[in-house]
Amino acid sequence: MAEPVLSLPVVLGLANVALRVSCLVWRVIEKWRDAPAGILALSEEVRRSRHVIDQVHALLKEFESDDEESHAGFLEALNGEVVLATSIWEELERILQSMTRRTPSGQVKLRRDRWVKCSRKIESLRQLLRDVRFRTLEVVSIHTMWAKQI
């Protein structure tokens, strides 16, 4: 069987980019008093997805003392989702960063015009993130049920 590539550092890298996106979303909401529903929906998806990342991280920490072979299929299944999720988070980060700019005095200004240009792409990425979250939860649930039977 192929060596699983999913590891704690990989999941921690995903958690790191998710945290940065979370901060950017909150910055946009903070600067935009009546933030559009799309930003609020993204904020909720970010919160839910970060919770799933925390669950995956906790499971991987539990596996540290186990035989890796017993979890190989689980790790392989999750690896694809983590790779996809990382690319989605990175694209969200890039778009959200483009929605803010720093003034010469160091203040952060929101570029609302960028929301108009990017709202469809952000919604598409939010849906992709949601799909990854559901698939990840499914893999975690199946593995958890399997582990209890052993």
C-alpha cells in the first residue's frame, strides 16, 4: 500500500491558512457595517470548516502512537480533501486580501468595489469549501465507526 502523505504538519499548514482567512473575513465584516449576506455566509462556512480541521487534527494526534498501516486508507482518503481544501483556502485568502489595502498612515481600508467583482467567485469557493467539509466529515465518520468495531 502507498505511504500516506497526510501528516500533522500538513493539517497544521491547512489550519494556519484557515486562520488567516478567518481573520481576513472578520476584518472585512468589521470594516463593512452592513456586510453583504455573501460575506456573512462565508464567515459561517469558515467557522464550520475550521471546526472540522480541528477534528482532523485531533484524530491525527491520536494516531501518532498507533500503527500507521491501520489508518492508511483513512489517511489516503483525507489527503485528497486536505490538498483540495488548502487550494480553496489559499484562493480565498488571495481574493480577500485584494479587498483591503493599507493607507500610507497604516490604516486598513476596505475596497467594496472588489466585492462586486469577486462575489461570484467567493460564493463558488464557499460552496467548494462546504463540499470538502461534508466529504471530510463523511470520511472521519466512516473511520470512527470502523475503528470502534475493531
